[in-house]
Amino acid sequence: MELFNVYPLYDIVPESADGLYIKDTQGVSYLDLYGGHAVISIGHSHPHYVKLLKEQLDKIGFYSNSVVNPLQEKLALKLQSLSGCGDYNLFLCSTGAEANENALKLASFATAKTKVIAFRNSFHGRTSAAVAVTDNASIQAPINKLQPVEFLDLNDTQGFLKATEDKEVCAVILEAVQGVGGLDQPTKDFYKLVSGKCREKNIILIADEVQCGFGRTGRFFGFQHHGIAPDLITMAKGMGNGFPVGGVLIHKRFESRYGMLGTTFGGNHLACTAAISVLDVIEQQDLMKNAIEMEKVFRQMATEVPQVKQVKGRGLMLGLEFDFEVAELRKNLIYQYRIFTGSSKNKNVLRVLPALTIGKKEIEQFFNALKAELI
Ligand SMILES: Cc1ncc(COP(=O)(O)O)c(C=O)c1O
């Protein structure tokens, strides 16, 4: 049997990893500024994470949601304390798409409507409703195209006001910083307008924090930079530092009923332990503060590279925009300078999504490579 061939691969075989570095089977060390699509939040193989997961595995790794699992409550309380989101309940699942799928279902359940407003260059996942609200027709199968969705430009106030006149709209889904799309952000004014209008029209506002959440932008959630409170907040990626964990924070206004949502794997013992240990480390190492400080260092060093047109994004969810396509540059960074970076839908943007533990030394290593390559 062979693997179903859907991923173009770099010819690198990681064998071990520690903090910001990955080592391949040849013993070559790579600086990881991408974290496998923004997943590595507290650094590879963080000792606290490894210890807690090993201990948990020795006790019990998995049981389903048919028994009491105190780790879920512990996780919910810790999440509340670090995020400050006290008015929400937690539903646990395993991936970002699943979190968004459940959020979209909840919005539709709550309003008995079907249409969603989403934004150009958005990415929300590949399951049915999540991919329908993702602005990429090439990954939507005909079955996904049955879902009514209106795509608007980010920050298009007039377009948004007009779209909300449609009485069939059940939800708006929005990333505080677009990840896959290329690091564009809604303005504070736009976020406030969206939030206010949703409240007025009984439209559910879903903050997709799958990539920008869990401290990545310097606040626990990206929308917290804008002083608004969404109805539903989805998360995954950095939540488990590599263990598949996702979740939806559901405002307490929403009524639950048995069987309304469900999953076999979501919230299992290992998944909760992974997420709890990530929260421990974010708190103990003050990683949100580090994200803000390292953004400053990054932006300062970027001024030394004249080819950089713009630094996009926030915290440690950053992009360097050039006036050329970055595919070749990324390849050279990997194969010559041993540095992993990311691409985006905007082909001129090099995406940088390091672990929140990154320091000045690693940022310097990156910019020295960039200067050697470009100047
Ligand atoms: C903002 C956002 N939402 C949802 C997803 C989907 O997450 P997953 O790949 O875990 O299903 C992604 C993945 O890149 C994402 O960036």
C-alpha cells in the first residue's frame, strides 16, 4: 500500500526536536520558525509537557465522553483563568476544522438559519461547513458548495451592513489575524461594527482563534486586542503543542442538550493533559509577554533588510512581505540555512510562526540568513 498523495514534501526526515530546533535523520539541525503550521506553541519536547504526558500515559491515556473526566474540568478552569473568558462553557474536540464545524452547527441550531458571512482569504478547515466558509474554491467539493455563504472583503463596512440585511444569516466567522490568507487583520472599528451588528440582528459571531489563539498574538485570544466578546470562540493548533486538541468556547447564553454535539476522541485524558501542560508553561514562562517583546525585536531586525516591504501580523504570528514570490527564498532558507518558514495564499508573504518561547538569538539567526541570502 502507498500513501494517498496529497502533500508536496520537503525531502527532510525529522527524528528529534528540542525547543526551537529539529534534528533530522542525518543529524542536521534546523531552526523551526513554522511549528508545523503554528502548532508548536511552547517549543518542541518541552520538559513539562513531556513529563505530564508520560505520567498520564502511565495512568490512563483514553476514555470516551461517557464517563467523568476531571481533567476536562481542570482544563476548563485553567483556560478561563488564563484567557479571562469567564462567560463561556467548553466543548472539546480534536482539530481546528472540527471546532469550526461545531461552532457553525451551534450557530445554525441556535438561529434555525443556514447562511454564513465569511471573508476573502479566510481559512477555516476542510470539513463540510468549515471548508464551505473557507475562501478557496479549489478545496471545496460539490457537496460543500451547497452551503449558502457570502464572502466579503475584510473591513468592507458597507458590504457587511448590506449582507446582514439578509434574514437567513445565522453566523459571521472571522479570524483576528488571517493565517493561511497572509496575515491581514480586521481593524478595531470593523471588529466592533461586526460585533455590534451581530448582537442587534441575532447573528452568531464566531471568532476563529485556531491559529491566532493561545497566546500567539500576545493576548490569549486575538480578538481581545479589539475589546469585543464573540458568541463562540474556536481553538486548536497551539492548544496541544502537537497533540491533536481543539475546542469551542460557547457563550453561556447557548443552551445545551444531550447529543447536540459529540465526538469520540475529543477531551480524552492525553488531550486534556497536553492542553493543561501548554497552559502551565504559557503562564509560568510568561509567554504572552515574550510574544510581544519578540515581535518588537523581529520588527526592528526587519528594518535591516531593505527588500522587506512590510511586516504583517501581530505578536509571533508574523509575515514578511516582499515584492517577489517567496517560494525560492523559502527553499533556500531550508536547504542552505536550515530554517523552516511558511508560505501563505499571498505568494509574496513569508510566514513566521515560531514557538512562543523564541528568543533574540534565534530571531538573529533568521535575519542573518535572510541578509546573507538577499543582500
Ligand atoms: C484559522 C484556521 N482555522 C481552522 C484551521 C483548520 O485547522 P485543522 O487543520 O486543525 O483542521 C486552520 C488550519 O490551518 C486555520 O489556520
